[in-house]
Amino acid sequence: MALDPILLSRLQFAFVVSFHAIFPVFTIGLASYIAVLQGLYVSTGNRVWDRLGLFWTKVFAVVFGMGVVSGIVMAFQFGTNWSNFAQMAANFIGPMLSYEVVTAFFLEAGFLGVLLFGRHRVSPAVHFFAALMVAVGTFISAFWILATNSWMQTPDGYEIREGVIHVTSWVDAIFNASFPYRFTHMALAAFLTGGFVVTGVSAWFLLRGRDVDAHKRALSMTLWLLLFLAPLQAFVGDEHGLNTLEHQPMKIAAMEGNWETESNVPLLLFALPDRDLQANRVEIGIPNGASLILRHDPDGVVPGLDQIDRAQQPPVWITFYSFRVMVALGLLMIAFAVAGLVLRKGGRVYRSRWFLRGLQGMSLAPFVAVVAGWVVTETGRSPWLIYGVLDYADAITPSLSGGMVLFTLLGYIAVYAVIFIAGVYYLCKVINQGLDEDDDTEELDSHDRPARPMSAAHVPFDDARDDRAPNRS
Amino acid sequence: MEMFDLSLIWAVIIAFGVIMYVLMDGFDLGLGILFPFAPDEDARDVMMNSVAPVWDGNETWLVLGGAGLIGAFPLVYSILLPAMYIGVFLMLAGLIFRGVAFEFRFKSRRTRNWWNAAFAGGSFVAAFAQGAVVGAYIEGFETADRVFTGGALDWLTPFSVITGLGLVAGYALLGATWLVLKSEGHVRDWARGLIPKLLVGVVVVFAVVSLWTPWIDPGVWERWFDHMQVIWLLPALALACVIGIYAANRKGRELMAFLLTLGMFIFTYLGLLVSRWPYVIPPDYTLWDAASAPESQFFLLIGVLFVVPIILTYTAWSYWVFRGKVRVGDGYH
């Protein structure tokens, strides 16, 4: 069997992006949470907020460090595997990526050091300000990346001259039709990720009876937040879907598993899509559901995949099921947020073992949902890399062979597996160490200086070997 | 916009970014290359601590260079990266490994040898791959109709292996002179002893590459031997730096030895640029062929002109804060 460089390149890009994306999506949400904690500390003077802030800052440092290291690859991927795309779209993509680097640098250079290492060197107010700026910085980084991605989904503000894209309006190009929806959806996803990790970890501590007071507070405030955010995300996701229906109807058709353009389309809960048959072999659905959601009318006409050639259709299986995974996890998140509200009566929310265990498990849910959501949006635009403008076959690096891509794909998997295992292992150690003692005489010497992000977490990676001097750590 | 040649401005910015990266990441990659030969674990602690506060700032230049390249010269980006496909992968894998090793070595004891190996191996591979890019670049790329048409391993030639090893030796020299500057006692003595050996390696590669290059490309031959003999000044200055490094090292003038090593890199780099100017993808495309649209170059220029001075200031400040010698036992918890 010949190795297909296009398929393998798509797999490679999906792998690298998904792997990298789970770190920023977490740090974006967590940065905001830390800013809230430090803000509470400044306004109330209660040390418990500062202790929680310190704990989550250490977690943030490790995850941020992992994100930085795994992100180096991204700036080179377009050139190595998609060089025709890079050449065609560089007039827009190039400045966007550069501005992302520039803003990310600002964040690192200016405020990350103060957030990570400045706790006892600047006043709480200044420290809070640094936390706020780091949170803002993460959003600005996300802004450029999502502007780029959204433009590739709904290109605007450009013209093509001699096969090359020229930007005619930066405003139209950056604030393209799907950008506001995608950015809001992603921002909420980041908050949900941060929120569910915080509740999951707090639940873990409560189940073990460690620092109960502090983690009760963290759990309670975050559950209030999730009660508001999880349903809001469902609403925004729905709006995003309507926007997609307008601009990328075939993506919606694949998400709904809808082969024929017709009215009274059911909302499928389960189906076995069959490309050869151009229909679903089995369908279980709610009558008129899709018409109702997408057109707000049971008789509404929903576009089907019959509108385009079979060769142009997105892979229905992947899009259909990834979408359901994302929605199911979203509903589960709402369910947990509501359950939290119900259990508040009599303080059961801190004692109910099934609920706390459930929250522990739920801390992984947003990551899966985010990756599934990206799979929906990225495979659903197939075969277009720039929707309606450039397809995968024309975007690929012409000199690429399947073997080369396979070699580097396996290589990246190996490299990332090693750092991911080491990183998660270390993260667990940092979390297990828990909150620092409640005293503000934390030792600082002249060598405890702002440096690499992860040096903010003073937790040993492994246990000391007996024959090594303990002071060399 | 007509008043300025934006592409020329961008060529200067990118060239500046590349040499900044080479000089700054060069010495911390060099320390990684020297890592396995360190006399003891104390020396390794000192080596890492001497660059720990600054190394990831150094790599900012690489990411900025990659992003700036696609913004300003997409043709270079979209020919160079496919041509170096496997090399780019090796470089990135190397940088990732050493980046993670940097973080975890400080925190580990039982697994420290693993992180030592990852740091050394990653540094070596990344340095070699970067050196091979230089060699492949001198040799030129097979292109047609603005795309790379060569094979996956075209870049791996006897010539690029030599330039790869040359850069490994050069970075090791940078690392050694840096370490002399930043350490004391037995660590410094060890690093000082390395410098003459590394100089021999660098000079051998320098000579081989200089003799070989004009044979590869008639354009370079013509430029060197016919109408631009002032070019000889640059390799002469680089050689003068080499002699200066040897002398300064003998006399224990630590800062001078380090600065002269920087000088050696700068003059060699300028020599390379002048030999090829204005071709950015030899032998076919000049920097003007490779440029992106003026609107894009201009839009990007605003951001970069704003941020580069801040990066430079910040970098200078952090080197100032962390100035002075690193002692055994100093460092991170």
C-alpha cells in the first residue's frame, strides 16, 4: 500500500496541534482563575486566597513550560508539510503568526516572571496586576491563532493575484465571519477546562481531607462559575453552529449525518453513516430535531451531503462522532454544575463521595471535548484547507513522500510521548504536594531568580538516591 | 512605502535575527555538547546554572525568525523547510528534548543521568542539524517554478556533514569560552584546557569549507577571485579572531576570549552573506523574488520595530541581572 503524504500530513498536523493545544487551553483558563484568586487576596486580605493562588501558579508554571516546549514545532509545520499553502497564504498567515509570537513574548518578558517569582518581592496589588496581565496575554495569543484559523474557515478581506493571496482589508480578514463565534467558543472552553480541573483537584483534596477549608472555597466558587459557564457554552456553541450552517453548510451536513437536503430532518443520536450507500445504515433520532435546532422550524430545510460530489464530502464518520462526543461531554458538564447546585443544600457538595469522585473524573472531560471539537471543525472543512479556495491536494509540499511524513510522524509521537509522560508525572507530584504551609516566611535567596517557568515549582522529580548529597537539588 | 525598500529592511532584520539566535543559543547548545565530557556532576551543575536564566529567551529568536520568515520571505520559508525536512525534524526533536531536560534535571536525582543524556544528545543533534542547513544552503537547492523539487536526503552531503560538525565545534567553542567567563576553580580550568583543542577543530573545518565553497558555485568563485577581493577581509578578520581567542585564553583574559569568539562567528557569517548576496535561495532566487506583499511586510514591520528594541533591552537586562560567576553549589532548588 502506498503511503499517502496528504493523509499522513493531516494526521501529523492533527497530532501536533492537538497535543500542543491541550496545554494553552488549560493555561488560558487557569491564568484567569489565578488572577481571580490574587484579586480576592488583594481585596479581602485573606491569606487563603494567596495560598490557593500560589498552589495553582505552580501547576500553571509546569503546564506553561510544557506548552512552550511543545509549541516550537508549530512555527515550522506549515513550511515542512504544507509549503504550497504557506506560499499562497503567507501574506496573511505570516503576519498573524508573527504577531502571536510577539504578543506571547510580551507576556513572558513582562509579566510571567513577576507572577511566578515576584510573590515576595512586589506588593500583592502589583502581583495581582501581573497575574491579570498574564491572563490577558494568553487571550491575546489565542486571538491571533483563532483569527488565523477562522480566516482559513471563512476567508475574507483578500484577493488572489497570480495565485497568491493579497490582503485587501486587515480588519475584514482578522474579524472574519466565523471569528467572533470561534473565539468566544474557545475562550469559554478554556474557562471550562480550567474550572473542571480546579474542581477535580479540589475534590481530590477533599476526599483525602487535606487543606479542607481552602479547597472547599475553591470548589464552591468554581462550581458557581461552571453553573453559569457550562450552559452559556451550549448557547454559544449553538450560535457557532448556525454561523457554520451559513458559511460551511457541508460541515453541518457531516456533523448531522444528513445525506439529503430536505425538510423535517431528525436530530440523530446514533447512526452508522455509509459513504458508499450515501446514507446511514442505522438511525436513531429525534424527529424534526435538526430542523428545529438549525432552522428554528420543524419544517426547516437542512442542507445534505448530496449537494456536492462524493469526492468533496468531508469524512462523515469522524465529524459525526467527534461532534457527539463534544456535545455529550458538554451536557455532562452542565449536569455536574447543576448537581453541584442541588447538593449545596446542607453542604453535601463537600461530602458526597460520588459527586467528588465524579468531579475528579470530569477534570479530563474538557480536554477530550476540546480535542473532539477541533476534530469536528478541522475534518468538517475537508477537502479544503482554506475553505473554498485551496484544497489539501494543492496545499501539500510537492516534494514530500509518504515515507518522509511517516518517519517524522512516528518521531514526533515518540518525542511527545516522552515529554508528556514526564510532564504529567511531574504535574501529579506538584499537585500531590498540595498547599504550602500557611506562613509567609518562604525562603528566598539571591539565586531564586526569575528563570524558566517550571523552576517556579520546587518539587523533586524523583526520590533522592541515598549516595547523593541532599543539598544538591 | 515607495521610499523604502521594505524587502531590504526585512533582509537586514532576518539576518540580524539569525545571527542573534546563533550567538545566543550557540553557547547554551555548546554547553550541552560539552556536557558528556565534563569532569564531574558539579561542573554540569555550574554549566546548566550559567545559562538557566537566559536559555529560553535565546530560543525566542528562533521562533521569531521562523514566524518572521513566513511573513516577510515566504518563498524562503516554503523552499528551505521542505528541502531540510528531515533536518528540521531532527533539530526540533533535539531542541524539545534538551528543553525538557533543562527543566527536569534540576528536580531529579535518580533519573539525572537520563536528563543529562537527553540534554547532551538534544544539543548535539540540534547543533549538527543547524550546521547542516548552512552547508545545504551553500550548496543550493533544486527548485522549479518556486517549489523545492529535490529529494528528502539531498541536504545530507559530505559537505553539509562537515559544516554540521563545524557548527558543533563552533558552538562548543562558544560554550567553552562562556563557561570560562562564568565559572571558577576546576570547572574553569577544564573549560580553558578545551579551548585550544576546539580551536583546532574550528580552524580545520573553516579551511575545508573555505577551500571547498568556490568549487561548488562558480558565482562564489567569481566573486571571491575576480571583482570583489575586498571580501577576503572577512575571513581574514575571522582568522584574526581565532588567533586572538588562543592568545586571550592563554593570558586568562576571559571576557576578551568570549567576545572574540562572538567576533569569529559574526565575520564568518558576514562572509557567507556577502558571498551569496542577494540570493536567498541559491542559485535561483534573490531576496526580492522571495518577498511577501509590501502591505504584509509593512504591517508586520510595525509590530517588529516596536518589539525588537524591547526584546533587546530585556535581554540585556537579564544578562546584567545574572552577571558574574556561578559557583559550585549555587543554583536552583
